[in-house]
Amino acid sequence: VGLKAISAGSRTSVWGANAGGNIYRYTNNDASPWVQIPGALTDIGAGVDGTVWGVNSAGNIYRYTGDLPG
């Protein structure tokens, strides 16, 4: 995957972004440890409570809501 930025909110909540801005989430599965998440970020942060925030190349701030109930 080759991550440029990585953040861990817990053992199972690990997120990263590579040099191309692709976002990845750790799967906790050694056979396929990372899954790509749609979007593009230059920096990323994961909180203990499960929240994930990121900044894109234009300086816009985003919060990941993919795991929140509809």
C-alpha cells in the first residue's frame, strides 16, 4: 500500500493515505490487510471513539461517516 500518513484510534481502527491521496482502512485480516475507501486525502486522523477526519490537497476537511447508521 505504501502509506504516507497513518493514524490509529485503536488496534482495529487504523487508517492511512498514500502519496497519491488514496485512503485505506486496516481490515485486521493478514491475507488482505488494507481496503481502499473512496475519496482522496493528504492527511488523516482516527479517534478512539471511531471518528475519522481528513484533509484533502485543497485544504478541505472531511469526516468519514460510512459506518454510521442511515
